[in-house]
Amino acid sequence: MHASSGSVLVVHGGAYDIPLESHEAHVAGCRDGVEAGWAVLTSGGSALAAVEAAVRVLEENPTFDAGRGSFLNAAAQVELDAIIMDGRDLNVGAVAAVQHVAHPVTLARLLLTESEHAMLAGAGAELFAREHGLPICAPEELLTGRELERWKAAHATGKPQAWEPWGSQPHPSDTVGAVALDAAGNLAAATSTGGTFNKHPGRVGDSPLVGCGAYADNRTAAVSATGEGEALMKVVISKLVCDFIAQGMNAQEAGEAAIQILAERTPGEGGVIVLDRRGQIGIAHNTPYIAHAYVTSSGEIVTGIQAPASNRNQRSDDGL
Ligand code: ASP
């Protein structure tokens, strides 16, 4: 794999209590995602194209709660949210509660480039996909047996009680995201999710909300978040990280400071991946785990399920 001068890419595959037996699949999936995005960067592609490519691979992987394999809502349907943001001009494309699109991140990018709107939801988002020739899929194509079983087990004793997004039980959270810096010095971020298990139909979490599920600004950083959407959106976590960077913090400090605010001001848990304009990486979380992978400008791939101290304050080796 050839190094691409100054380029850096980071992906995540969710945070929270990722069950031990699926750690390997999460790490391998993150590696696949990062490899796909890196191939774009090393062939001269933009940060925007790289985060889309990385997230598409993660959406295809049924390990994650994004695209195929997503959690089911209370009506046993897959409803997907995604966002993509370009740090050059703050342009954003986001889609919410779409049911028939296998790659919502691509629909979000199409919205970014082909529409004056920043966000479309539900049937309108799917109409936009049709109008622009994006494949429409049957709901079954996004459904896995594992998720159907999870839903059936939860509903076996009658209607589950009022929706309890995270509750007291260990809860998988497998949203995916990517942040990239390209050789031209441009940043981009993308996040894609099936949302929380057993969510009310129509529920939209933090992921497609600008500044919450992701943010990218060439002046500061690119950030993708995962975790308890209802909490993450209250502190506008991805923009919060960028604001801390604007104040002079490094990528890791800014991620940790934002997670600290999340913990202080909400009962929520979550994680962020951060990539600043100099190529410095931060990975912060108050969940037990955050599955991630990154490539530095030397082409080295690093994967993990936690962000140990040794992963902190990583700098790209581009000498900036
Ligand atoms: N943040 C996502 C949501 O609340 C869930 C996740 O990150 O896994 O929809």
C-alpha cells in the first residue's frame, strides 16, 4: 500500500458493550472499511470520496448497525440515517428514516452534490434516490436473521414496555463512521446507522444531524460520533469537538473534553473519532469499547476495539 502524502483516514464501528464474541468481526470490518477509503486516498481521491467509500463497505458488512444488518425498529422495520460533510465549504447531505436504500451514505452524498437541500427524510429521501437513479432495495435485503431473532426475542413476551433505548442491559451499538484528510488538505466526515434497537418508527437519532453525528471543517477537524443519540444530540457533540480544537486543544484532548461534557450534562454514553487539519487523530469514549481502525500517512493500518493510552495523541508522520 503506497503512502499518500499527508492523507489520514480513521473509521469506527460503534461503541458501547460490543459483545466479546463479535470483537474480531468488528475489528476486521473496520479494517476493511479503512482499506476501502485508503484506496481512494492513495489514488488521488478526495476526503469526501474516501469517507463515502469506507462507510459503504461498513454498510455492506452485516456485523454493523448500518445498511444491511441494521437493528429493527418497534415495527420490525429497518430505518436508516446517514450524513456526509465536506470540510472545504461545510456542505452537508443527510438522510433520515430511509427504508429502501442499501447505501444511505451515497444517498446523502448525492443530496450534498445534487440538491439545494441539506437533509431529506423518509419517503421524500427515497423519491430523491429514485429520481437520481440510486438502486432501491427490498426491505429483506437489509434484514439479517440475527436481527429478526433479536426482535422476536424482545417481543416474545408481548409488546415490550415503552421504548427504552439503552436500558440497563448491555446494548450493542454498531453505528459506523469515517473521517479523512486528503493530500490537498481537505477534511470530510460521514456517519451511517440503523439507529437504536426497537426505536419508535420515525425516530431519528444524532447520526444524520449536522454537528451531532458528524462535522467537518477544514479550519478545525472532522469528527464522527456514535453512542446514545438522544444524549449526543443534546451536546451537539461533533461540533463541540471542533470548537475545542478551535480553542487550541489537540485532537485527543478535544475528543475527551467533549465526552466529559456528555457525561456531565447527560446520562448518555458515546464515542468520537477525531481527525484535525494537521492529521492528528483522537479517539475518545465513555463506553467500554469503540471499534476503530486508522491509517496514517505512512500507510500503517492500526485497528482496535478500545482506545488505549498508546493510541492517544497519534500524529500522522507527515511532520506537520
Ligand atoms: N447514535 C446512534 C443513534 O442513536 C446509535 C449508535 O451510535 O449506535 O441512532
